[in-house]
Amino acid sequence: MQNLDDQPCLIARSLSLVGDAWSLLIMRDAHAGLTRFDEFRKSLGIAPTILTRRLAALTEDGLLEKRRYSERPPRDDYVLTRAGLDLLPVLFAIGAWGRKHRSTKGVTRFFDAEKGSEIDPVVIDSATGAPIGTRQIRIVPPG
Amino acid sequence: MQNLDDQPCLIARSLSLVGDAWSLLIMRDAHAGLTRFDEFRKSLGIAPTILTRRLAALTEDGLLEKRRYSERPPRDDYVLTRAGLDLLPVLFAIGAWGRKHRSTKGVTRFFDAEKGSEIDPVVIDSATGAPIGTRQIRIVPPG
């Protein structure tokens, strides 16, 4: 959805890159440490042609970058860029919504490695400290 | 992508409902106050058949609900449910990623209505107070 790039909305501009479930799940798996084509394919049960396209798009868009891990035969894997790393909070925000509104039976859980507490993601406005959605918002269109 | 419901990952289970750009943009517009089919259609420039399908799915999945606003002729519009309202933080997290990694030229901006400060969304772990991605995470698979 390339035309989303032209919209005055950063949500739309972001979704032009990561606005589909496969791309977000590939990014999730990359955060879990997966780097190789076959690892993503097995984890996601995704058709190879779709995976190839998605990995190429995520690489071109700067969320992943190719890294050569074997010269003979030539083989690349995929590692997170800064932009890819910065997607982790979005993934946790999506998961937190799911924890409220989807079945939580038999789900993977996430804990703070040091403190041992379960991670409880909340999106706050760092300017006020208040969770997003608890205060009135003023929308200012461009121009 | 109904099969995502069976995955042990809440991100996947969430994306089975909101894992496409159109659905998320409809939800964004609903948060901006749009309720009627024609308002969504004009805002998004979306084909009516696609919009009809997406609105039906979002209603069935419990993110929007139909409200009859005219009896003669019978006309419904769409209002946010609790689950739909709770998606606002996800949308802001996506926008915050875009503010870092997409062009911010000519974008809509969001301010705290009372304090006047620009909203700066950050996803934190409310258990530790730390932004997600700044501390080690331990992943615990189900079972």
C-alpha cells in the first residue's frame, strides 16, 4: 500500500511498511532470535514465495538487513536494524491488547529477566506520564 | 488469517483481527470520531466492497458495534466498543515508531488537550517502569 506514504498520518506511513500480519510476525520472530530463511519458514508455516517477498520488502524498507554468514555457498541471513529493534514496543503493545481481548489460554509469556516480574506493557505519554487514552487529545492537522 | 488464533502468541492472536492496514486505519478513523460508512470511505479512499468486508469483520470481532441512527430509512453507523477503544495505545505506538523512522514532513500532530504538550508515546513495562526494549526479557513458552 505505497499510497499510504503520502498520507499526513504517521500511523498510515508506518503501516505502509508493517501493515500486514506476516511482516509483523517476521519481525516478532527476528526479535526472538531467528535469522535464517528456514527458521522463519518453519516458525510461521508461511509459503516460501510469500516469505521471500516479505523479507525482501522488510530489508528494502530498512527493518532488517542481510548479513552474509557463509561464503561457500553464499548464504545470507537477516538481522534487525535500529528501525527493526524499535518495533519491539509496538509488538508488545499489540500483545497487551490481546491479553485483554483475546483468549489467553496456553500463551507464551514474557518476564523481566532480572526482576522476574511478568511484563505488563502500557503505552504512556511520556510528557504527562498518563496512559494513552486516559486524557483528552487535541488533533492538529498539517499546515 | 484465522489460523493465527491457534498460535501460542498473543501478538499473532491479535493480528488475526487487526493484522492489516485497512482495519487499523478504520480503527484510527473511528477514534477520530468517524462513524458512518461514507465517512470512512472518503477518509480512506477505500473500495466500498473492501470497506464493507472490513467493517463487518471488525463488528463481528467485537471492535466496533453497529448503532441504528435512522429508522426510516434503516441506517446503522459504527461506534467503538471497549476492545476498540483499547486499541488506541497500539495506534499511538505505531505512530511513535513512524515518528522515528518515517518522514515526518507535513504530518498530523497530537497534543495533550489540557497541558498543551505534544504527545510522546512510549511503551513501558508498568511492573518495572522501564521502556520495553531496554531490559532483558525472558520468554516462557506455554505448558
